[in-house]
Amino acid sequence: MSEVVHHAILVSVDDLPNGDVLWKVHKKAQSLFDTLVSEVVHSNMNHVDSFFIAPDGSYDGREMSNRFDEKRDEFISYLESFASNNGSSPVQYAEIRYDEMQRTNLIRSNQEIVVER
């Protein structure tokens, strides 16, 4: 029996020197995830803009879920293409997974992962 496993991606971009990066990343997300992509939220502080990609709502292991897994992989690879040789990037992201069994995991991020309870 399959369970619903939610995957969401949070994306933030420092928009001062990288405004064009924000719109490129947002447009790529829309091309892959269509209506699951939120509008860009503009911060009033520190010039950081963010958006998120909502979960697809499919059952884990089914064809639709597998297609969205591939789309998430493609999108994360695209985000990582903005990293410089020293590893810094104007794009910060985190993919989280949570399910109906009350489990939550940070799947991947381009930031240091710190677990707090």
C-alpha cells in the first residue's frame, strides 16, 4: 500500500546583484511544476526574495510520483548550476519531505544542515 509523501522545495535568492537569477529560477520552476509554484515573496529586509514549490500530492512509488521525482532532480541540478567554483551561490534552497506518518526529513540543501529540536 502506497502512502502520500509530500516533497516541497523552498528557494531564496539575494535579489540585489542577482535579480535576473531570481526570475530565471522562478521561470524554470514554473516550466517544470506549473501551478505548484508560488508567487515570489519580496522581503522588506536584506533584499532576499523567495518562493516555494508545493508538493505534487501523489502516492510514493507511483508513476506520477516518479515523474515529479525526476522534475525535482532536474530543478535542483539547475539551481546548483548557479554555484561558483568556491561553492557560494546567489540561490539557497531546501527540499523537505513529510508524510502521513508524521515523519519529516530534509532531503537536500545547498546550505549547512543543522538539526534542532
